[in-house]
Amino acid sequence: MKVFTMFTALFLVAFLSASSQKTPAAWESTEDFITYNRTIEAIRENGRVGIRFNESKGAGMAWLKNKEFTGGTIEFDTRGRDVMQKSFIGIAFHGTGNDQYETVYFRPFNFHSQDPVRKIHAVQYAFEPRFGFEALRNSRKDEFEAAIEPSDISATDWFHVKIQVKDNRIRVFLNNAEKPCLDVETLNPSPAGKKVGYWVGNNSNGDFANLTFSE
């Protein structure tokens, strides 16, 4: 009996510890999100259960309900399209509302551009509204943008994203790469917001799945 009790206690400790470290979005149901400036629908495809944004003007979000993110690691899968200026897809975090948040997003139409300038504008970090991409390009050109790595990621296929938000830095890893494709200092060192959710940009739709985050 003592052995069984000890085993049960150890199992509960391990389970609770794991639960506190990683918070999955339950089945990616549309009911798990509060949307802004978009509608979303559920999708099921090749084992992925996720959501799809419609295309519309302006930025749109799907904030996770009753979940908070203060720092740590965010992971998700996403898929865009190879259409110029119509595929901005990513994540918003440390949001205080629909107008103020940090974001990491991707421009799949730039992934394999023959234009070297466009190619290094494939992944972007920004802190809206003060430090959007235009303000950053004007004041700190190319510091918060980069090319994708690995470089063979398709512009129209699913890819995996891991974002580390730690020690005042934002590091972005794609498809389980060991080296980040983007490693920048945060523009929001004392975040007040805790909202987290999927993000799409102007004239963009997008597919998302498997969102998790850990402290």
C-alpha cells in the first residue's frame, strides 16, 4: 500500500508539473478564441485540427480565451500563400487589447524571392502600434527582419514555429532548427499585457494549428 501511495503521489507531482509548464489550446475549437476583425472556421487536415482565418482589410486576431502568456516559449503550426502582399501570418502576444501587442509574423511570398531585399523581409518582429514594421524600417532598418532558416520551407505548406520570449530577447526557430532565424532584443521590456493568440495582417487569410505555450 505504501509503495502504491508513493507511486500515486509521484505521478500526480509529475502530472501537475507538466500541466503547469505547457498549456495547449483545446482541439483548436473556434469556441476557444475571441476574434477581432476576422471570422474563423475549424479545419481538419492530415491529422491537424486547427482554424482558418478569412481574408479582410487590416490586421485580425484570434485571442485565446482565459489564457495568459507572460514569457517563455510559444509553438504553433501555420500555413500561408505565395501571393504578394496577401499573406502575413503569425502570433500576437503580450497584448493589452486589439491595438497594442507584440507580434512575430511571416511573409511567405518573400520566402524564396529572387530580390535579396524582399528575401530578408520574410520574418518580422514588431511591437504595435508604436513600433510597427514601417517605423522600424525607417529608424532601425532590417534589424527586426530576416530571411527564413531553413531556407527550403515552402511558401504554401505548413511549417512549425517556435518563439522564445526570454531575457528580453525574441528568438524564432522554424521546423525544429537549432539556430534561430531571428534573434532580436524586445521592444517591450516591461510588458503589461498577457493576451496571446493568432494574428494575420492586411488582406490576409491563414491557417493555424497546434498552439502551445510554456513558461
